[in-house]
Amino acid sequence: MNKKPSRKIITFDWAIKTVLRDKANFDVLEGFLTALLARPITILDMLESESNRADEAAKYNRVDLLAKTEDGERILVEVQYLSETAYLKRLAYGTAKTIVEHLTLGEPYNNVKKVYSVSLLYFDISRDGDDYIYHGKTEFTGFHTHQPVTLKKSLVGEQVFVNETNVFPEYYLIPLKSFPDRVRDDLDQWVYAFKNNEVLDEFTAPGIGALKEKLDYLKMGEKEKREYDTFIDYARSAWGMIDSAKQEAKQEGKEEGMALGIEKGLEKGLKQGLEQGLEQGLEQGAHRKAMEIALVLKQQGLSPEQITKATGIPLSELSRI
């Protein structure tokens, strides 16, 4: 089958780092968010986000930006390549922190701004994998009737779309690998572009033309291309190294756990010993591999703080490697 005409674009995480913070390029993100939220989105400004402080510019696993819309809403957009422990709790913390940081002391609660969290993910999140976009939000329903309730306007606040949304954060999880590459609407065009790093010439979604032109790899200068290619090479190497280490740690942990479990099983019962041994073995194997990764990252010049965030190894232990 002939490949459809398309334009190669840079990865969206690199665009977040380098392109999308420029006001002249807000139309790219506006187009995507308009398709996702199904209403016109106008971005007024980009605010400081937690993972993009100056001392974390080299982080490769997660990059995000925080946009302020014309309606005063905050939209967190992040790209993440590797799964992490307590991922959903981190998302909840991020939205709560955004709400608190943008309400000054003494301001009335009526000034609380709606926060959306949009995650473009390169790992699976669902066991059944029946979709590629997941939407989470808080809704009140009758305890007995199970019917959605329409709250009084005085409870919701004047600056919120009554009966359309509410003051609580909303989350969009988009595991890109789950997208089947069958384009059916405007939003699918954006998801296809993010997954495959290309925009088909036939795409016509609002804003997709800006994505194609402003993230065009071939239009980059030679210095920009070198920086981008270096980033991609390093990132892929780091992702592969961590993923491989996780698999090895899991296998070694199972083997050690089985051995330790059998030994303990002879003393306290086979079932209890196997469970305890497997758990301890997994922990020991994972920790050993994390130390190996930390050593490699240290040799590559990453700071102790960056290594700690990437591996979970405490700073006190890093001083011994």
C-alpha cells in the first residue's frame, strides 16, 4: 500500500521545550485543545510549570507546559514516555498545586480557576485497552437515585459554565500507542500527528496547518536539527536503558524471590515464604538496577537532583557511587 503524502514534524515534547512557549505559536496548542475540549480555546499566556524549571531542562521522561486561557482557565499539557509509581496521585497533586498557586492569599474562593490536565502518554494505562482517550471528572449524583444533580448557581460561582462543567479539575489521558491510526474526526488528526510525528497532507482540522508548518523538521536550521537529533538519541537511549533495567530487575527479583521464598517456606510455610521472598527479591533487584542506572546517568553528566528524580535513589545514596 502506498504511503500517503505527509510532512515530518518534531516530537511534541521538544516542541513544548522550544517552540510552543512563543506567543506567535500559541495557535498550535489552541487548535489541539479546541478539538479536545470541543469548544474554542484562546491562550493568553504560558505560565511557569513544575517540571520545566531552569535546572531541569535536560529531563527526558516528562515535559509539560501550563497555559492560561482567555476564560482564565489553566490547562496543564504534558508528554510522558515512561510509567511511574503513583502516576494518578501525581496528576491530582499537580492540579491541586496549580489551583493553590494561582489564588493569592485573601482572594475569595469565587476566583478559583478551572484546571484541566491533558496527558499525552507513550505507555499503556488500561488493561482492556478499549479506547485511546480517557476523560476523568468529578460529578455529584443522587445517593439513592444515581442521577446527576444540577447545583444551584450560588454554589458553583458566577465565573463557571453552569450545567456544562464544574469547578473541579478534569483529566484527559491519551495513551498514544493505543490509537489504531484510523482517523475519523478532527481530534483523531491531532492524535495521529502526535503518535507518528507526521501530518498527512489530507488533514484539515483547525490549527493542524500551524502544527505542520511550525513543527516542520525540514525547516529547522542546522544547529536546531543537531540539538533536536541529540535530544532524541539521548532520550531513546535513556528510555531503553530504564525499560531494560526494569525487565531485568523483575526477572532477577522473581528468581531471588523464589529462592528466598522456598527457604522461608521450609520454616514458616511455603505459601507465606514465597510471597515474602518474591516481594523482597523484587525490591532488591529493582534497587540494584536503579543504582546501575544512576551510575550511568552520573557519567553522562546529569546532576544529583536529576538522577534522584529519574531513578528514585535518595541523594544520600548517590554520594556513594
